[in-house]
Amino acid sequence: MSIYNFSAKSMNGQDICLDNYKDKVILIVNTASQCGFTFQYEDLQRLYDRYKEKDFVILGFPCNQFAGQEPDDNDKVQAFCTLRYGVSFPMFQKVNVRDEGAHPLFEYLASTKPFEGFDESHPVAKVLIPLLKEKHPEYLFGDAVRWNFTKFLIDKKGNVLKRYEATTDPTDMEKDIELLLKF
């Protein structure tokens, strides 16, 4: 099995089979517009701009499961991403990424690459970890996505190679991306 066995709805409602991204290095990210990590859109877009001509793509999946940080409809989410951060990588309609009703792609991703911990030295982690312990202790168990801006790196054959938590900034993934692109 690979990510190519899954599909999702693009922002315009079209069903997109992920095998459309065969032979590309893919970064799949669950996103939110009102999150402490929303600033990562900027670096994600930089990565996309830097490597898109070299068979690299980012796929964004907005999610409202974490503290209601993506409350708007898909059109407003798309407008926010485009106007505020210049996002031009493919964005998909909002999905659930954990628990009952989770999109099968995210169930697969999380089961393939389990949670390995947050970078507790990240500035936002100082807020995130206490918040999870106090308000969402259920998110601290299992391998499901734990917060917005969890990222999964996929090789050109559709295999999930690495999982990065919200506390990993996109620029810190660049060497891994370049290795897969054979720089």
C-alpha cells in the first residue's frame, strides 16, 4: 500500500487521486489558519517555490479538529492562504485527521509513521504542550496526528518516509527533501 491508494477533494470539489503525484517527492501537511503554527505557511511556500520544478509538491489539508483553529469554509480558507501567504501549492477541502471520521489518508499516514515526540525547545511548544495536557489530554496518546501542521514526507514511489510534528519548522526539513530529490 502507498499514498497512491487514496484520493481527496481539491478546493474546487474535484476528486483527486494521489497517484496524480507519482514520481514526485510529496510533503503532506494538515493546516489551520488560526493556529500558533500558521506562520509555517510562509516557509512551506518557500520550499514549494524552491523545489517545485524538481518534482516536489506540497499538499495542504485544512483541519478544524484542534481548538477550532480552521472554522471558515473552504472558500475562505483558500482565500486566506492565497492572499495572506501566497500559497500556490495544492490545497484540499477540510478534513478530519484523527479519531472517528478521520480521512483514511491520515489514518494511513499516522499508522505508518508513529508519533515520536514534540521538539520541546520550539518556542510554540512552550504553549502547545501545556495546552494539550490541560485541555486535550486525549491527544497525547496513540499515533494519530496530535496538532495542526503535522507533516509527512513521501518519496517518489508513494512511501511514507518521515513524520515531522508541528514543532518542526519547514526549513528544518529541507535536507531530507533534497536527499529525496537527489541533490
